[in-house]
Amino acid sequence: MREFTVGKAGDGPYGIAEGPDGALWITLVHSGRIARLTAEGEVTDHPLDSAASGPSIITAGSDGALWFTRNRDDRIGRISTDGETTSFTVRGAPFGITTGPDGALWFTEMNTDTIGRITTDGQVTEFPLPTTGGFASMIVTGPDDALWFTLNQANAIGRITVTGEVTLHELPTPGAAPVGITRGPDDALWFAEIGAGQIGRITGDGVITEFSLPDRAARPHAIAAAPDGGCWLTEWAANRVAHIAFDGRVTEYELPTPASEPHGLAVTADGTVWTALETGSVAHHVPGGDLG
């Protein structure tokens, strides 16, 4: 297990994604910066045009750049692999973002019950959701070439086609408060229920299964597919990362630094797990190795 410092105390590493250059790109939510981290631990810091922009979730775009949400100033940001930044105005506290099947970036707007779409040249389209105060959170492209997203306060999983047709699936557990969502290796959608201490799975036809974590107070937050099967997730309140198998078996790993606040995570092409720790670091775990 290794930890790499990527910011000062209070910078708040939050979202993380592997870039087309093989490096890890991390949002520093509290200081308005983007960090680039190599596997060898070299860090490059890129300040944005506003320290109060709140960069949150980041993803690799179809144009070879990284795209991210600026949750606090209602913008979508873009950063090239050589550090050039631009941004585009949207509405409603954008949060989750993913590259869609059409090559555009699709994002959630937490405060407007809206799913947004932005092309790589900055053209924005918005699609209203049939909710009020649903708090759309994370979003991912599914195996059916639609976008799947979590509705944290509406306690539901949503699906939107590239033409804007929306379907909602209510969760069986009240107050589950889903956040992270990913396309699993089994072509189902897996999601983290931060309010219930569970991991959910939904098939393309809407069949939902829920798996309880050993620690129901762990507050699972982000989730990412593992290339060798199952998914990895962060347990924010328990200072752990965990792996869940297709049958629901959970293996948990303590992070070495106490109260490190694990948020986003990325599983890279080599199968290793990188976790953004809001206290200022990124943790690197090689599955099968010793995390402690």
C-alpha cells in the first residue's frame, strides 16, 4: 500500500480518473485545482480560474482531455493532458459526469432535477427529470447505450436515453440515498447506498438486488468495476476500501491513515485501485497485496 500526497491539508482530493496519458487526474474540491499523479508518484498541480469552483467528479472525454464538474460555480471544466483549461456555463450544481455512447459528456445537475449533455465543442442540452428535489448525483453509460444515474433524495435509479426518454426505478430500501454508480463486468449497474450501508445491483430490465455491507454504518460512496470481476467501493465513514463479488461477498481493507475520508476511486487498466482521500492524499492498492 502506498499513499501519495497531492495537495495541502484542506485541498480535498475528491474525484479521480485515469487519463488517456496513463496518469491519474484528481479534483481538489476545496481549493479549485486539478492534480495529475503518475504511477511513480510525480505530482503536477493545475490551478483553475476560481479557487471556489468546487471541482468534483472527473472523467476521460472522447477528445483525449479530462472533463469535470465545477459544482460550486455551475460550470463544466475541461483540462487537456498538457494542462490547458477551459470551462462552460451550465446550471444547478453539476456533480456527476461521464462520457456517453454518443461521444458527448453527460452530467447531473443536483439542484435543478436535470440531466445535462455537453458536446466536446461546448454545446449544452438539458433534459428535465420527473422529480422534485431528487438530487441527481452520479451517472454512467450502461451496456444498453443509455445513461444510468442515481437520485440520492428520490431514492431511485434513473435511466435516460440519448434522445431524453427517462425511466425511474424506485429502490426497495427506504432512505437508501444512492450515490456512486458503475457498469459492472456482468453488464448490470452497481451502485452505492450511502444511507443504508448497502450495495445495489440493477439489471437493464429493472430487477434490483441489494447486498448489505458487514458494517451498515460504513457510508459507501463511490464504486468502480474491477476488470477481474466484482466492484471496488469506498467506505467513507469507516476509512476503508472494499471489494464486492457478484454473489455479494464483501472483502474490506483498512486504510493506513486514520480518518482519511475516502471518496472517489479509480480502477486502472492494470487492475490496481486508486482512492482519493479528502485529507490530502491518494492511496494506491494492488489487489492481492497487503493494504495494511
